[in-house]
Amino acid sequence: MRQRTELRSVQTRLIEEMKSSEGVLIVLGMGGGKTACALTAIHDLQEAGTIRAAIVIAPKRVALTVWPAEVGKWQHLQHVRVGVMSGTPAQRAAVLRGNYDVYVCGIDNLPWLVDELKALPTHAGLDQLVIDEMSRFKSPRGSRAKSLNKFSAAFGSIWGLTGTPRPNGWEDVWMPLQIISKARAWGQTFDPWRMRHFTPLDYHQRTWAVRQDALPYLRSVVNEWTVTIPPEETVDVPFVSGPDHDIVVPLSPAARADADSMERELMVELGREGTLADLGADDEAVVALSQAVASGKLSQIMQGYIYREGQAVQHYDEGKVDALVDFVAALDGEPLIVCYWYQEDLAMLRELYPSLRYLGAKMSDKAFAQTCADWNAGEIPLLALHPASAGHGLELQFGGARMLFYSMPWSPELYIQTIRRIARSGQTRPVFIHHLLADHAYERLRMARVADKRTDEADFINDIGRI
């Protein structure tokens, strides 16, 4: 069990910042120890008699597993009672009305929680609000963010925790700061704020760009409400990634021709020479009804197949598959996480490696937790992981230090979040990140988009609220 003295100096600084603030957005890289910081600050405030109890809102799996487990890791948190509001409405209500120090609620149950709190007199002493993964509330149009914004003002203090404060641009900072500042940060609603500081890029005003003359003001407001620890201060071990560690495989002539056709004409005629197509009477072509759909089809072609109505109807050569087999064999048993996106990829992996374990959709919480435990215990040499299941708080750093993206996600936030499952506090080995890419402009574009967003986010973090 860890002692309080084992908290890093940056964590100690953040704890003091939390304790002295009525509202703050804590930006600490994934795996940097945000949960331990928040629980320690809550513990100190309770010991001082400043607060009675706290409510934590977190992604579902994090609420169920990470927060209750964290208190068991630290000696000074052993007496902190954590109640998780899960199960039926009656079961959740029983926890809310129970005697706990920290009440944890999954984001999926937030509407229920808001209604329940309205019925409690002055929130029954629940005077500290902690929002774990604040970026989930970035949309000013989102119903959950709106509902949280309405009732958050009743709390004495609000802490937002995130590793990605601005996942997609400056517009994403409005709602998080609106919530933690209890509407004091911006002084106006979202639409007038955006109209004043951004410029529409299209007639329908769907895409906006920040005005350069607005940046000093935006940065000053963010600095006022944000405290950040740059990633380099939270990483314990070397992090290795880049082109030298990637594997690039050529596309077959048929796959390249179909990719070009999808880009130009938004369609692919099935049955081209060099493909293996499952053709039916109505399956002469795959048509994309928009550029967005075409992008998804291109992603599939890069993987070696193309979907129609949710099923792969045509396969190309197995260049990526062969490269994966060679890569796994060369590791000679070293634990590896393979990140996949499509079910076709998972099916292929399970066929190649019958004993493969995976973390993905449609798993029970119990099976998910057991797989994580087995991986961290060193019992799983090869683990398949879907980035959408690599949620904040998921700890995989004890089972291995090497990850291969068999398919690249478009979302920089998902990409970074996935990497931080192994590149986090407690990792003792250098972390290696590899990408298995098709030799095509589309794959290079996806890599560049993720890299640009990562650089942009890093610049933003380095530019704001440092302590």
C-alpha cells in the first residue's frame, strides 16, 4: 500500500490548488494521478471540516472501478468511504441517501442524479462536485452538459479533471469553464460568445475558426480558471514513437484502384480482378452517399476489405495481416496490445490467435475487469483493444509496454487516450507505440491529422495555467 509521501511533487501542488479553489479545471495527462489528487484533496477538506461530502461524476467504467479502487491503494485514504451509485434507481437512491464521504455517479445516470438532488434539502451537505473527464461535457448543445450546468451552481466548489482540455478546438473550452466557474468565466451565453470571437467558415455556420485577435482574451480567461501540468512532468519512463517504429505495407493494385474510385466517384464496383467478393444479385457496387461515408469506406479498404450494410462483402490481399503476423512473431512472446477498429479486424485476430483476449464492446463489467486484471498480472501475451473501450482511468501499464495500432482512429482524443492506458504512472519500462499503415495518402492524412492535433493540444497545454 502506498504512502502519502509517494505522491509526486506535481500532485502535491495540484492538491493544494484544489483545496484553495472554488472552481478549477485541472489539466493533467492521462495516467498522471488525477484521481489520487482529488481524493486526497477531498480527504484534507473533510478533515478540516470545510466540506462534508463530495459527488464525483465520471464515465461509467471509471465510476464503477477506478474511484472505489483508488482509495484501497493509499494508506491515508483507507477510511474514505466511497459509494457508487449504480444498478436500479432504487439501488442508486439508497447509496445517495447512505453515509459516504464520496458519492460516485456514472455519466449515464446524470439525468437521474439531477432529479434526485432537487429533492434533497440543500443537497444534503454534498458541497463538493468533481467532474472526471471534463471533456465529455464540451458541447454546449449536449443535454448532459446543460443539465450539469443548471445544478452545479449549488455546490460550494467544482473541480474539473481532464487530460484533453480542448479536444477539437477553442470552442470546446466554453462549456467546461462555464460549469466550473458557475457561469462567471465568460459572462455570456454560447452563441453570442462564439459570434464575437469566431468566424464562420461556411454559409450554414457549421464550422467556425477562432479569430486571431480574440486569442489573448481567450487565453487570459482559460488561465484564470485552469491549472495544468505539462505531460513531460508526469511521464516516468521514455516514450518511443515515430516513423522509424511504424510498419508500412503496400496496397494491392486492386485495393489502390478501388480507393481511387471511392475518392473520385464515391463508389466501388465489386468483383475487380485481384479481389475476393461475396457477390449477390444486388451487390454490384458499394456506394457512399457522402464524403463522410466515403472516408469510412476508404478506411476499410486500407484494412483489406470493404463493408456493405454492416458486413464485409469484398476482401483484398492480406498485406496488413501478414505484416502483423511477422511483427508478433518477432516479439517472441513480449506482451503486445493490438488496437483495432472494425469487427472484421477482431474476427481476423481471433482466427489467427484462438486464445486471444480482447477489450471491446458488448462485454460485461465483470469480464472487462477480469481481462484487465489478467493482462496486468502478465497472463495475457496478446491483447486486442478497441480505442472506444480504452476509457479514462483504465490501467494497463502493468502488463506490457508495447502497443500496435492495426487501424488508426480519426479522433486524436481517442488515440491519445488509448496510448495513455500503458504510458501512465506505474509503468516501469520504455513505452513503444507502433502503427501498421497502408502505403496510401489516406493513411498518411490520418496520421498527420492525429499528429497535428496532438501538437496543437500540447501547445495549448503548455500555454495555459501552469503552476
